Amino acid sequence: MKRVAVIILSFGLYPAYAQMPRFIRAYGGSNVDVGRSIYHTSDGGYIVGGYTFSYGVGSADYILVKLSSTGNVQWARVYGGTGADTGVSVIQTSDGGYAIFGKTYSYGAGSADFLLVKVTSTGTVSWAKVYGGAGADEGWRVIQHPSGGYVLVGSTGSWGPGISVREKLYGSQN
């Protein structure tokens, strides 16, 4: 059994306490679960994004775990289809929800495609967008643009060699 390990270090004004972990916890199930990204949320907690082989319907599915400031699980949600879906980047969005980005073998046109999932503050899916072509496309990082849209970066086998950067206003109306 492999589990996601999260260690949160507290860095303050007092050097004696600078290396003391706030909490050390393991999260996950009976199979391999991978935390790829963590984000400090506006409520003082954390959102962890990655993928799980323990839960969901595919060989791997996106997973989001919302933690309190002390490491207690507030909620955990799994997203994906029957293929392998691996989330690698998570952010908190300006509306208080979250976005997780990575690649999917469950949806899209190619062997792998970008998958961006936008969820509410409680993990309910607001919308999901798949982007890609006939080649393998893999999402690496998502940021929110000041306009409210999302900028995506990853590798592509569909739009020529190299790194792909996509900037578009992704939202519920698109």
C-alpha cells in the first residue's frame, strides 16, 4: 500500500521553531495514490491535487483532497473516466473554488489530451474542458489569469514539437 504523504513546515520569526512540522499525515487507499501539487487556500488550509489508483472508475483518476490548517480531511473527490487520468497541477480560483489540470486518456481526440476540471469550494464539478489533437498532449501547470481565464502549459504531440501554452478564457459559458 502506498499513500500520499503531506508534510507542512511552519516558517516563522523564531528560528527554533522554523523546522518543526505543523503536521505530518498520510492520505490514500490500498493502492498507489500520488500527490503532485499543493496550494495554500484562503481559509488557511490546503488543497492537494494528484491522481489515485485506489478510488474512481479508471486505472487512475484525478483526486482533490481539501485539508484544514491542521491536516484534517474536509473532503476528497475523484474525477475521471474509464482510462487513466492524471492530475498534476491544482490552484484555488478567484471565486473560491479550485482547478485541477493534467492529462486524460478517457476523453478527447488523441492518445492523451489536456484535461482542465473546475470545481466549487466543496469539490462539485462546475465544468470540465478537454483539449488536444491526434498526438499525445500532457498538461503540466495551470494558473489563473487576472481576467478570470486560465493559462495552461504542457507538452504536445498534436500542435508541433515542443511546449504548448494555451491561453483562453475558459469558463462555464464556453
